[in-house]
Amino acid sequence: MKKLRQEEKIQADGKNPDKHMDEHVEKVNIRCRKCFMVEGYFPDETACKHCGAIIYRIDVY
Ligand SMILES: [Zn+2]
């Protein structure tokens, strides 16, 4: 019984296509208009990681 349970767990681990959906959110390299630093940003990020200025999605580097 115990062995069968283990196999089930392995199957569940190998079966992880759901996680792929999370990784679908890709970072976009955007150049800050203020400090000109290029950094990868997620779609929900709106502020520069270096100076805090607003970053614009159209500034894709
Ligand atoms: Zn900046």
C-alpha cells in the first residue's frame, strides 16, 4: 500500500504543466527614461528598480 502511494506522488510531481502557466508571464526589458537602466520587468511592475521612476511599456529595449 505504501509503495503505491509513493508512485502516486511521483506521478503528481512529474505532472506539472500547471506551473508552466505561471512562467508564461514573461519579463520585458524596459529602459528607464530617467536613469536609462535596462531591467527586466513583469507586466504588473510600473516603477523603475533603480530610481523608482515610472517605466513605460512602450520603452521596450
Ligand atoms: Zn530609473
